[in-house]
Amino acid sequence: MSKLTIRIGVLFLLFSFQIKAQDFPYHYFTHFNPMVNNPALAAADEKVNINVANYNLWAGGFSPLSDYLISFSIPVDFSKNKRRTLYQPRVGLGAVLLHENIGPFSQNIFQLIYSYHIPLSRTTVLSLGVNGIAENFGIDVNSLSPLQHDDPRILTGNNNAMLFDGGFGSSISGKNYRISFSALNLAPGVFKFKNSLAEDIQEYRKFFLSGNYTFNRSGNFSIQPGFTFRNTIQNKLGFDTMLDFNLHFFSFGTGYRSENTVFIFTKIAVRDFVFSYTSENPLSSNHMIGNGHTFSLAWSFDMMNR
């Protein structure tokens, strides 16, 4: 294999991953953890929330893509022995760690979150939030096996890059509804590995508009339709729609993503814990090979009632 062929191959990998790496799949996690893309929702329910999740793409007996999520949120006044007055604002703090592996490439996104919740009435709350974002992008050169080890540019120079950014979010919640808007990466930068522009990876500003409404039926049964509109790196409009059937301790539902994917999910609640599973099923043959699977475990509790 010629040196030119190896160069072209490596640059093709970089170009192909550029689209995926900049577009971390927040939408795989937000139907069970909306704080991931909206800092205003940290501790919105006045509870301590801890969530761990994993998304895997299974294809032919191996997993070419793996994403991880760890999040934590807490109301600042959780240790007080009595609740605040009904109309007194509340403060929440949170943190989110997202990690992605795809082939030799990895991406880490860390968010520190501050939220402020303002009761407007007995059932309506306005939530505002900001976050600081630190992103790391890396290339594991040891996983690359070119025929001529001293040739590819990717094997030399700095193979890690760091960016710092921020975002904001807002939400208004009522007894049966929630409407939210958020923006992440307000000052998108460029991951630079060398002086060559061919190896730069550009971030982009992300916007999310979402909402849901709960129809309470008989007993503990409710139906909740929801939607999310989001932009993509290709400057196209992406969206997610879903329908959640909730039986109090057990819920299930389905949805459709603009990537021409149908997802099916279920949630099981056991005391303070909620286990959820989501299956991502592409409908087009030219989609990434295999189906995606997301497993999540959440722990939510009220410190004031303990």
C-alpha cells in the first residue's frame, strides 16, 4: 500500500468521524434524562437525582460505538428540615459526564450546571439554567494499524484537543405539561491537533426545543405525547416524537426520530430506582449497521422526607 493511499484512508476516517463526533447523540438519552441537553431542569423536581446510562450499537457480534452517561443533580436546600414557602425560588446544582467511543476516536463532555426555579403559581414553575462545558477529543493511535508505521500524519503530533464552552436553558412546567428551550456550545470552537486544517474538527452551536403533555386517564394510567426539535451539523432540522404509556410503576412507549429510526422503550420503577431500556431500530438499509440499545438506571429521592 502506497503512502498516498494510507494518507487518503486516514483523512477519510477523520472526515467521516467529524460529523459523528461533533454531533454527540444527546437524543439517545433525553427521553429519560432531559437535563442532559437542558441545564434548567437540574433538580426541577426538588429531589436528588443520580443517573447512569450506556448506549451501544450492536453489529455482527461486536460493538463499534459505545456512549456513556453519568449525571447528578441536587437542590441546594435539601438539608433543611422544612420546605420553602410555595412561592420562594429554588436553586439546583448538577453535573453531567458524557463519553463516546467510536473506533479509534473518543470524546468526553463534562457539564457543570446551575439552575434557578421560580414558582409562578401553585402549579406553574419557570426554570432557568446555565452550564459550563469542557470537551476533550482524542485519537487512540495505538488502535491504528497502517502497513507503514512511520507514514500517517495522525501518528505524530498532539492527538488530544480540548475546548471550553457554555450553554443555557429555560423551561416552563405546569401540572400536566412542560415546554423547554436550550442552547449548548454558545461559542463553538475548533479541535486542533496540528497546524494542518485537514485535521481540525469544528464544533457547532446546538439548539433544542421540546415539550410534552400528560393526559391522565383512569386510576394510575396516563398517556404522555412528547416532541423535540433540534438542529444538526448539516444545518438541517432534526426531531424526535414519542408516546409514553404510564402505569405508575411501569411504563412503555415508542417514538420516531428524523434519522428514520423507530425507538421502543420501557421503564420499571422499584421504590426510589427506575430502570429503563430503549431499542433504536433504523428503518433504512443505508443506516449504520445494527441496532442501538440504551440501558439506564436512575436513583431519585427526597432528602427532606428521609
